[in-house]
Amino acid sequence: MPLIKQGCFAEDHFASIADDAPLPVNGTIVSLARFQKERETLVMRNAALGVRLKSSESPEALGVDVRRLSVVVLEFAAFRDGRPFSWARMLRTRMNYNGEIRAAGPFLYDQLAFMVRTGFDAFDVPEGFTPAQFARALAEMSFVYQPAADGRTTIRELRASS
């Protein structure tokens, strides 16, 4: 799948590795289960590392190791599963994670703007999806209802201040 970062197609420097596959030298994304099982080995490698979380897996399971990760991939099991939005916001606001938060799985065009607001900054998009479509999705909402990690003023706050 193509990867969009900062509104443009980007080269993916990470390979998602199955739980039973050998580890490449650098740029590895592993499941939470593999990370927990092989934590010492993975951390001692001192190589770029990412963890893929299913929508049912909270980033709190990463604990203080989150700061060692280059990327956290949050997987949408279905477009109607909103837990990855909460996980992204948690990573940014409560866990102070500054690395890449990547969206993977079946998310919708209409969700992209809120994904960015909650902390996502990289997106595995389907074939044929363009950076122009991505930019248009981000520009469609001029006002927001929900508070998010980006700190934008909500409609409620605007109404209360007038």
C-alpha cells in the first residue's frame, strides 16, 4: 500500500514482519505480542523499531518502551471502529509520544481530517488514492466539534466566547 506522510507519498522505511519471520537489520514493525515476547532482543538491537497495535490493543501496553519506538501503527479493524482515534490521542497527549503514528486498515476518506487532529501523521492508503484527495479531505472541515490532540477551538468553545 502507498504511504502518505506530510501530505505526500513517502517511501516506507519499515517492513511489517510476521511473528515467526526473521528480523531484518533495520526498519522493523512487529506485533504487540512479538514485542512483548522478544522485548529484550528487540530493544538491544538499537535499530529503528515499530509496533503494530490491533484496535483492541491499548498503547498503554507499551509502557515506557513507547519512547524507544520510531513508529506505532494503529490498525482499524473496520471503518466503524473508533478506538484507534482514542489510541492516537492517548499516545500524543498522555504518553507524550513524538514518533510516527500510522493508520492502517479500512478507514474512510471522511475520517482523515479527524485522524490528523487526533495525532496520526502517516497513512497506509489504498491504491489509486492521491495526495490531492488527502489535501481535499483535510480542507473540508472549517470548524470542529470534538476536542482533539491538535488543540483547535471547538464550535462549543467559540459559541461560549461570543
